[in-house]
Amino acid sequence: MSLKPIKIAALVGSGIACGGTFYISAFAIPAMLSPYSYKAKGQAALPAKALQTQWQHVYDTGKRFFPSLIVGTSALYLYLAYNVPDARPLYLVAACCSMSIVPYTLAVMMPNIKKIQTEIKEDAQDVLRLRDDIKTWTRLNYGRAVMLGVAFLAGACAAVDSS
């Protein structure tokens, strides 16, 4: 049996996970925050509850989609590590980097996530705190994108080297 379809599926899954995670931090969240700057005069301020709801929707969508994709991709990388001995180290790196976002999320990101999800008031101080917490979450989410990018690159190198 050819391993080519498994290699392709692993790389596509890994690429989607990396690209999707990067997109959220680089484009989706900044788009929610950018037109509502307190520093720029004449711009409307998005109510804190609306901002929190939008962020929660993005977070929940990712929470439903990415875990199964990452588990599946990691399983494919582990299968390849078992079946392609000469590329085993790179496939193991790819699998470990993919799965490493789980402890990273729980240990590093979860305190910030809980802060974003706390009850908020519509006063200016709470709005600024919420915006800062969302900006922090965005920076932390880049960490997940980097891990998934390393997984993709390791998987791509392994696939090319073992062809």
C-alpha cells in the first residue's frame, strides 16, 4: 500500500490547522478590534458585551473544529512515523508539535480565556480590560500557530525526504 495518500492527508490537515489558527490571530480578531479604537476620534466604540460575544463565537467555532483536525493529523503523523523508519524523527516532531497545543492551551492560555469570559460591565475600564485581554489572547494564539507551523514543516520535510 502506498503511503502517499496518508502523507497528503497529514500535510493538508496540518496546513489547514496552522493556517486557520494564524488567520484567527492575524485577521479575524484584529478586524473585530480595529475600527473601535478609543484613541481615534469620531469612531464608535463597540459595546463590551458585543465584543465579548463576537470573540466567544470565534473561540467556540475553533474549539469545535480544530481539536478533531489536530488529533486526526497527529494520528496520521504517528502512523507515518511507524511505517517510514528513515523519516521517523521528523514525523514524531510533527505529531508532538501538533499535540503540544493542548497542554499549551490548558496551561498558558486558559487563565486568559477565563478572564475574557468573566461577566463584564459596560464601563470604560471594563471595555479596555476586555480589549487588552483579547489582544493578549491573540498573541498567545500565535504561539499555537507557530507550533502547528513547525508540525507542518517537519511533516513536509519528512514527506519530501522519504519519497
